[in-house]
Amino acid sequence: MKLSHSRAVLLMVVVTLLWSTAGVVSRQLESAARFEVTFWRSAFTALSLLVLLPLWRRTSPGPTDRQERSPLGRWLHRHWGLLPESAAFWISGVCWSVMFTAFMLALTFTTVANVLIIMALGPLFTALLTRLVIGQALPWRTWAAIVAAGAGIVYMYGLQFLAAFDDPAIDTASLVIGSLVSLCVPVAGAINWTVVQRSRSHGEAIDLVPSVLLGAVISSLFTLPLALPFQATDTDIAWLGLLGLAQLAIPCVLSVVCARVLKAPEVSLLALLEVIFGILLAWLGAGEVPGQPVLLGGTVVIGALVINEVLGWRARSAVPRIQSLDGT
């Protein structure tokens, strides 16, 4: 049964709510160290997708496979859609691994609000990168959104750094490190979407859900030696297992379903709800109250993104549907 537009919107809202749980759940952890947090979430995401993907592909097969493969290659493609012959597929998987790793690491250094607002810059970074790589012209509204969002970020962090100079209790180093690590998420996301878009323009179909599986595996393997010796309690592992399944694996599949019904601007706008939900959940569930600089600067950033997408939506009479994943 085809998903109606209204149900797709509602489902996408649920997806963003699931994505936004990472911050508040990370604040419930008892003793898991930085890289251990990333390892367990990525490992549980990979395990969940290993189970979910074969079920998903039975009802919603991926791109047609026209390549000659070994029996093992055919088996891997049939069950999990893995495309080892595709350079773009591997690049996409590496980008996902960077996003998974950087996102959780950033949450251990700085506030949920700071991380989510920086992540929201992804669409603007993508627009800039496609301008440089593919040559797509940027309309004035996007340049204006880039300037406005940049001003919001400068205001948000400028006041936080000024406050850090006056208050020795504020860890300036953690703020800087967390911000720089957070920046890796939208940058990797921009590279990911640009590579996928360029590949599709050359007739190469990339199924993004299997590339998420690849990214989770790479992230797990990379962070495993850094996570040892394990310090997480059983409760920590349970929380991180929940994140792997319910915050990444399930919503990434559901978002693909939504993206087949919703247009690109609709997906981008609804994905911004992750920032709002994430800050509210951390506020209500972990007592992490965002300061005035974060609220005002974040409002400018989100407002610039919303206006850019709405104006773009009106400017285009028809927008192709995309298969997009914005959660980390």
C-alpha cells in the first residue's frame, strides 16, 4: 500500500524524533568512555541493519544489479545491497562512518544544542560543495542563508567564549574540541550527498541504506581499539543498544520510505525538527538548559535554513524525490 502524503509527513516527524534521542540518552550513561560510546552505538546499528536490511530488501528491492559478481558478491548484494565495485558506495560508507563517530564524540565534549545546531548547517555545506564540484549555481537566497547562518554561529560561539573568559569553571578546550568535531558531521554529510548526486547523474544508482550499514561497520572497527578496555555498565550498553536500533537503524529505513513520497524541500524542512526535538529532550530529560546565546544564535541559523528551503520550494515548480538520510 502506497504511503499517503499526510502519513509520510507524520512518519517523517516520528523519524526526526527518533534521531533526536541521541543527546538525552548519552546523558544517561554511567561510565562508558568517549570512544566506547561510539563503538557500541555503531556496533548495535550494524547488527540491527544486518537483520533489518534483508527483510527490507524483500519488500523494497534496491537498484538493479547489472554487474558480474562472484557467488559471494551476489549473496551479499541480494541480502544487504552491498556494492564493493562502486567507488561512490565506499566513499559514502566512509562518510557515514565519520558522521557516526564525530557526532557521538562531539556530544562527550560539548552540549547537545551546540552539536545539533552545527549539524543543521549540512544543507548549506552541501550547496557550496555541489557548486564547486558539480557546478550548480547557487541562488541569492542560498548565499543569504549562508551569511545569516554564519552570523548566527559567530554570535552563538562568540558569546560562549566571552563567558568562558569570565568564568573559570567553563571548559574552553572542550567547547573548542566539541565544536570542531561537530563540524566534521555536516562536512562529511555534504561530501556524501555530493558524491551520491554526482554518481546518479552519471547513471550509477546508489542505495543509501546499505551504505549506512557499511558506515556503521567502519565506525565500529575504527573505534574498537580506542574503546578498550571497556568500562560501560550493563545499563550503558542497553542504552547504546537502544540508540543503535531505534535512533539510527529503524529511522534510516523509515526515512527512505518517506523520501519516496515527500519532495526534497519537505524532507529538508522536516529534518530540522531534529534540532528542536533534540534540544528540548536534553532540556527536559537531562537538565541541559541552553543559554541565551545558543537560543538566539540557533534561531538565526534555523530561521535562515527554513526561509531558504521555503523560497526554494516556491521557486521550483517540480522537485525530484530523493532518497535521503539526515540523521547521525
